[in-house]
Amino acid sequence: ILQLSSSFVESQKIKVKKIDAIAKDMAGNTFDINEGTVHEVVIGTWKETNLKFHSSPNEMESVSKQINTEFNAVIGWGYFSQYYTTINYKENRFELSKKSSEKGKIEFSTRYNKNSNYLSIPITINNSKENFILDTGSPVTMIDSSYYYQNKLKNLDFQIGEKFETIQPHVQNLGMLKQLNAIGIIGGDYMTKYKISIDPFEEQLNFLK
């Protein structure tokens, strides 16, 4: 649900213990996983207490350097899946609610994959059904290089729900997504086109204008 940087955990002197699991980044690097509990987390006007978190030594710090953006926490799908959530990427705004509060015209909808710890959604490429991870932390849409070149793609023409789309993705080795049964990441360059409303109880994403 919540991941904290190891440097932040150390600076706040939060107690952690190592668990029997390993984290892996997109480059294939592995990291130990520590677990702990924070007494209070405030997100906008929202407050949570006694929230469990994971932390891997220097893992978040290495990502921070790669994207040249300092951050100390990641809130995962396990947290958002408890609420109706609206993502307005263009305005850098998230809205979480216990009740549905969609505002705008629904352009199209799609189901998401229930058994994933990430927000994984099915799309169709050349009549082949594939999975992509919806990642608000990625500014661009990416596709695995092996899939891209094996299928001789020139750009990404795909169907999501009832909608046909075209985007020029960034092509790179995303082999580690195989363990998530996915071949790519939908990033901010696509999400700026819509407001995305997540209904965790109907297991559906609505894309609104």
C-alpha cells in the first residue's frame, strides 16, 4: 500500500524489520524489503493512522536520481483500490471518496485486472489482448522492446474499452513486467487526455472529458 524511501525511514528513526521477500526494479536489480508502521499519514485533507509500509535500501533513491525528481513515498494501488478515485493528471489532482462522484461525460470504459497488485488494464493490439500498467509516476507511455520489434510496430495503435487510440510510445526493455503479465506502461502523455475515474467496486475505469 505504502512505500517509503530508506533515507526517510532512517531520518525519522522509524523501526523496521526485514521480511522474507525481494523487490526488483526494471533494470533487474534486486533489493531487500523491510516492513514497518507509521503512526500518521496525511494526504491532502485525508488522514490515516497506523499504516503499514515497505522500504527497500536505496531503491527509491536510485529511481529518484534516474528521473531527476526527489520523492520519499509511493502510494500503491492497494491503497487506492479501497476508494472511488478520480485521477486528473492534467491538473495534478487526485480525489478519493467513499461515494462515487463522477463529473464529466464518460467517453469510454474498461475493466481492470482484479488480481494484480498494480492497476493493470487490458488493451488490444493487432487483435492480440495484452496488459498495460497504468502508472501515474511515469510521464510517458512505454512498451517492451522485444514485443515492439517482434511485432514490427511503428507506433502503438491499440483499443482500450470501446476506444481506438494511437500514440508514439517510448521503447525500452521492460522484461521485468513479465511477472505482472504486462508488456507496457500507460503514462502521463496519454492520461492528460482524460480524467480517469476508478470504481473499485465495479472493477471498472471510466475515461471522462
